[in-house]
Amino acid sequence: MVRPRGFTLIELLIVLTIVGLVAGLVGGITVDRVEKARVRAEAGSVERLLRGLAFEAFARGRPVRVRADGARLTWSVPGQPDRHRDLEHWFFAPPQDVEIDTSGIARPDALVVVQGREQRRIALNDWLAEAR
């Protein structure tokens, strides 16, 4: 008796079940890592922005005012329109105001941000130590 070529329906269902389980396990881990990478990227972006504002205050000799309120970071330079950046992963609570003087020094020297369930402190004058 010659057996027909191919797979039985049960064999196909078993293989599809195994592939589905593996995809479910790997997919969850991958999504979590992608989300963590986005949070780190946003953190780096905000820190670069704040350093750039400190440098702009120093280079142009104009103070910069920064307001961190909720998921929005707003900054103003005299003689220029206000600008802002909306954040996806960070939240500033309570609202905080920072004044960056013409020497590039921020007062207060830190912002407190909520990221998920954690609070994080962003040091604003770290660039001074790196410049030495």
C-alpha cells in the first residue's frame, strides 16, 4: 500500500500551535524591549535639549525659561516665540519652572520626572563638570 505524500491535518495543527506559542513568547519580550528603547531615546533627547538650551543661553547672552508641566516641556527665549515638545513616556508632576541664566547655569539645578512608576531626577548643570 502506497501512503500519500503530505502532512495530515493533525500534524499541521501541532506545528502551527508550537509556532504560535513561540511567537507569543518572543513577541512579548520584543515589544517590552522596544518600549524601553523608546523611553531611553526620549530621555536622551530631553537631556540634549536642556543642554542645548543652556548653551544657547550662554552663547547668545539671553536667559532661557523652561516650564515642565505634565507631558509638555515649554521654553522661551526673549525675542523669540515660545517653543515646546510633547513627551510620550515622561510626565512632570508637579509643574516645574527653571531659569537658565546667561552663564548657562540652571536654577533649580534639577527637574523631577515621573517615568512609569519611578521618579527620576534630571541634573541640569552636569555639563559644567564635563566642560572642565
